[in-house]
Amino acid sequence: MSAPIAGVAGIAAVAVGAGLGELVGALVAPESRPFAVVGGALIDAAPSWAKDTAIALFGTADKIALLVGIGIVAIGLAFFAGWLQARRPPWGVVLVAAVGVAGAVVATTRADAGSLAWVPAAVAGGIGAVTLWGLIRMLRPREPVAADGPEPSRRAFFAVTGVAVGVGVLATIAASARRAGGAAVEAVRSALRLPAPAVAASPVPTGAELDIPGLARVVTPNDQFYRIDTAIIVPEVDPADWSLRIHGMVEREVVLTWDELLALPLDESWTTLACVSNEVGGTLIGNAKWLGYPIRSLLERAQPTADADMVLSRSIDGFTASTPLDVLTDDRDAILAVGMNEEPLPLEHGFPVRMVVPGLYGYVSATKWVTELEVTRFDRARGYWTDRGWSERGPIKLQSRIDVPRKQQGLKAGDTVIAGVAWQQHVGVTGVEVQIDEGEWMPARLATAISDDTWVQWSMPWTATVGDHLLRCRAISADGEVQTSDRAHPAPDGATGWHERFITVFE
Ligand SMILES: Nc1nc2c(c(=O)[nH]1)N[C@H]1C(S)=C(S)[C@@H](COP(=O)(O)O)O[C@H]1N2
Ligand SMILES: [Mo]
């Protein structure tokens, strides 16, 4: 039998196995669906340069890219298993079964594994192996080959192969539909009414929103807010099941339930979140009005011991962030947030509860789906990304970005505007300067900042002349620091350098 046909048998067998594994997973152990387990394990195993590259290449579509990558590798492996089973039975079947067993083992080691975590991968491996065995057996000639047309077993082979692929595809579709249809937590979320704030945030000051087309809005709508996390499947945490445990180096352990949290006086605050992976000029940053309870007040209840210097926050899916204790206990708005722009947190932004800490990159502060605060020391515990080569501390660096004129837009000569945003959360920005064609730095007009914890818009009128131009910007902080021109990559603690943009102006 030919290698391609045996390979197709392998792909069909793996398709039906994986599809049914996904479907069974959607029914009994949604967090442990085969693709999610493999994707999650790969994300956790990936070194920091791989995260960096993935985000640089695919941005917030990095997880879709990963799943496509896993799919391609799975197809290659399946083809090989088919070929192997035809050449050296039973090794193709053994390979498929072994991958299933390995998947089942990995599934049980994931942070969010339930007692049935091993089932989806076991189903996938089992069905894949049996199907492969049967398909390759059908291809073995047992009767004399008929004179005209393909032998009957071969026709049956193609029929069964087609059915297997079809079942695999349908099961995968059914699995995703089941997830969408079974979004019970989303229903809980949309029915939820958050309490009114005890202390409301000041409204967006007049003059904070310059309203320039193409310029990032000063308040980022939730559905446009960047999303970065290691979760292949967005965790679905029912508030009724949620609790937060504060433990470790504390005088007394504190456990807080959802109802207890909502009964506390909640404050609103404006904070601009930023990702350490944001390149100069990048868009992994957004500003929102958050509603939540000061972490400081919770820590007061728990009473950290004198030698503690860090809080390791942990999410339901095992992500951890190391936040300096003094940042969580000073007067800034470091909160356990339940609301984002006057709504409950969207699921992908950490529903029901996340941390928001002004001034620190998200990877050391903004734990979504948070369930645990362990008071500890930097020399005793490390956060998720620190284990992967990023710094244990991540204060946000002074940065600015040009939003308009846009790169793609063919600009016409004449009066126009250069505009963008600048930020250094919890320090504040006092100026932005613009340089055109390597000339003198000129002060831009700074919009009114909402607060030192948020980014600020800036603009500068420009009479654009025909030809190519190089625009640059740099920010000046409230500390008097001038944004450095030194270029640094995001790893290990945030990108630096000036954002620049080449613009061609037409007549
Ligand atoms: N549970 C969990 N929380 C997390 C992460 C994660 O991977 N898992 N990523 C962090 C990082 S790196 C960033 S930049 C912010 C992003 O928050 P957002 O997706 O709401 O914008 O979440 C942080 N909180
Ligand atoms: Mo991040």
C-alpha cells in the first residue's frame, strides 16, 4: 500500500480521535480538552524568547497561532503514524496510543485539572489508535485483486476514512458549540449588577479626550482592551464558587467570598494597564475605570509578618505574579477589581475578580481569575514569568507612542496633526516632545491627564510638506526623566527607545 494512503489513514484516525476527545472533554472536563492541555503545557514550557517572538509575530492572536501550529504538528504526526502502522505494525497504533497516554498524564498535572482531567486525552488516544488499526487492516489485501476497479476493501477504506474525518470535524464543531452554548458563567455575569461605588472615580476631565481620529481613546472600551494571558480556554469561574485565600507569612489567614467582597465598600479608580511584552509603539496597553477593594485593607486584616516583602498572587489556572508588598500597602489604588468600565469584568479580563496595580507591568501585578494571595519573600518564591527569564520586579517604564498620522495612510500635504499617548503609571507624564526629520525637539500639547496612574494624550499641529518624513516622540516624566533613546527589547523588564514613524506625504 502506498505511503500517502497510509498517511491519510493516520490523519483520519487522529481526526476522529481528537474530535471525539474534544467533544467528551467539552462534556466532562472542559479545562482538559486535548488541544487546551497541549497548548497550555507548551505555553508553560516555552522560554521567554518564544513568548516574545509569538507576541511580536501574532500579537494578541498568539494563542490562535499556537493552536494552528499544534494542528499542523498533529497532522504531521498522524501522517507518520499511519505510515508507520502500514510499514511496521503495530508501532503506528502504539504511537497514537502513547501520545494519548502522555496527554492524559499531562492533563492531570495542569493547575486547573479536575478528577476527570485524564478522560478527554484517553478517549482521543484510544479512539485514534483503534481507528488506525482498523483502517490499515482494511488496506491489507486478503483476497485476490479484482481485475477491474479498486478492490472492495479499498472502496470501503475510503468510505470509512471519509466518515472518520467527518465525525472528527463534526465532533470538534459540536465541542466548541457546546462551550458557547453552555456559557453558564457568562449568563451569571450578564445578570450581575455591581454595587455602586463608595468612592466614585472623578469623571474624565474636560480636555482629556482630544477626539482625534486614529488616536487611541483615553478610555479603552472593554471590547477593544488588549488581552494577554496563558489561558487557552478562558477560565469560567462562577462567583458563587469563588473565594480568595490570603495566607503565608501572615498573623492570621483570611478567606473572602464573593458576597463578602461585594458587601465591602468598593472604590473606583482609573488605571492604565500595560504589558511588559509591549514593543516601543505597540498596542498592548489600555486604560479603564476599575471598581474594587483596596488590597491594602485586606492585608491589614491578615497582618503580614515583618520579614515578608512580596505577595505571590495565584489564579485559578495556576498563573502567578510576584508583587512587592510595599507597592500593595502604600497609598496607591492597588485593588481587587470586580468592575471594568462600569461592567463586571469580562470573562477574558479575569471575571469575577482580578488584581489591578498602578505602576507595574501586568505580569507582576494584574492576576486575573485570582484566588489566592500568598504573603512571602522574593528569595522564597517566584512568579510565573520570573521562572521563564523575566525580571522579578516590573515597574512600568516611561514611554510614548505616535498614533497619527498612521503609517498606512497616504498623507496629503498641508495642515495636519501629530498625536499620540504617553505614560509612566504612578509617576505621571509632564511633557511630550516631537522631532521632525531629526530637527529640534519641539514641545507637544499635553492633554489633561485623568491621573498619574493613567496615560495621557498629546498632539502637535504640523504643516506636512511633500516628501518623506521621520517623526519621533519622547516623553518627560514628573520625576524629570526624559525618555531614553536606548533601545531595549521587552525581555526581561520592558522595552525602551523612541517611537518613530516614517511618513510619505503626497501632493
Ligand atoms: N491568570 C492570569 N492573569 C494574568 C495573566 C495570565 O497569563 N494569567 N497575564 C498577565 C499579563 S502578562 C498581563 S499584561 C495582564 C493583561 O491583562 P488583560 O488581558 O486584562 O489586558 O494580565 C496579567 N494577568
Ligand atoms: Mo503582560
